[in-house]
Amino acid sequence: MFKTRLLSGILLVIIALITVISGGEILFGVVLAISLIGMTEIYRVFQIQKEPLGLCGYVFAILYYAALYVKPLMKGHAADVFLLLFVALLICLMAVMVFTYPKYRTEQVMAAFFGVFYLSVMLSFIYQTRILPGGVFTVWLIFICAWGCDTCAYCVGMLIGRHKMAPILSPKKSVEGGVGGIVGAALIGVVYGLLVNRFGGAEVNVISYAVIGAAGGAVSQIGDLAASAIKRKHNIKDYGKLIPGHGGILDRFDSVIFTAPIIYCLAVLL
């Protein structure tokens, strides 16, 4: 099991390196594919992955990415386009509920809308961060914060963890581990910033990277626990089996889903 998990992890790192460094259409296509697979996993929880509700979600996720791709051409109308897109999604989902009544439960309709935003919109910030000025370096903070925080939180929690963070949801996670994860992510951000300044041929603000690391580390833990909460509520162990030893897209990218938009916003602001 450990060997399988390790090999899958190495393969994931290789794919991430190739796609993120390449950027452009390659990264765009990979993020879109990951979003659609993740949507299928969350829709499966609510039994709508092959239903009209799920189909609406997939169609509008693709439309969202199409709009994102041509966003530079929209000039000052981008916000209106995206708002209208989600209004149209909601109307379509409610229309499906109305014309198939009483086939679907209210929570299934909500899950269809939620899946588009939770997976497609949130993960799209990986691509959006990559195309920012200096994004070739900033985008890695998304993964550094998420996975670095997880590793630091685990180590600190194992060593000095005493107080439970979420005793019912995740008994093994401690407050001490959570704090250690945030501090660790900030320190990793500093080290990464220094390496970029030294070997990357760029000049980045190390303090900003520390702040981004801490904020990303904090929110990544919420993302991890949120995905776990959905699994526990519906009595499932893993969201999928796509990644041997890790589970599905949601099992591996649960924290990245939350860090991506936060890193993007902080990168723009700082």
C-alpha cells in the first residue's frame, strides 16, 4: 500500500511539474479535466452524476472555462458575464427540478450547483494564478501551502498534539498540529521565496510569501476538513479510485481547492 501510494505521489508530482511549468493551454486543459472528474466524484455522492442535474453542471462548468479562456477579450464586462452564467445555471437546474418533479430532492439540486462552484470555479484559480505576472513562481505556493501545511501539521501533531481540533470529524487532528501547519507553511513560503530570489532569476517579496504561506496553510486545513465532513456525512471512505493509494481527485486536492483562490487573491493584493 505504501509503495503504491509513493509511486502515485511521484507520478502526480511529475504531472504537476510538466503542466504547471508549461502553463497556457496545457495547464488550462488539465485543470478543466481535473475539475470535471472532481465534479463527477461529488455528484456521485448525491447520485446525480448521470442525471440531467449532473449534465447541467458539466455543461455549465465547460461554459465557465470557455468564458475564462476568452476573459481578456471581455474587457470590463467579465464580471457581468460570469454572474449571468451562474444565474443561468441556477435557472436551468430549477427548470430540471420543475419538469421532472418529484424525481429530485432539493439537496440534489443544491449539490449540482455546489459542484460547479466548489470544483470548477475554485480549481480554476490554479490557471488564473499561473497567468498572473510572475505567476510561474506564485502558482507553486498553492501546492506548497496545501501539501506543506499538511506535512507540518502531521509532524507537529504527532510530537506535541494534545488538544483535538475537530474531535468528532477528525479525532487525529490537533490544535497544536494546526498551528504547526500554519507556521510551517509560512516558513516554507520564506524558504521558497529565498530560493526564487537566488536561483529563479526574479525578485519576490519574501515577507509576502510568508503571509501567503500562513494564510494558505490556515485555509487548506478548512478545505481538508470540509471534504472529510462530506464523506463522513454520507458514509464513504474515498471519493474515487482514480489515484491508487490516494483515492479520487477530491481526496488528493481537497486542500488545494481552498488554497487556490486565496493564493490568487493575496498574490493580486500583495
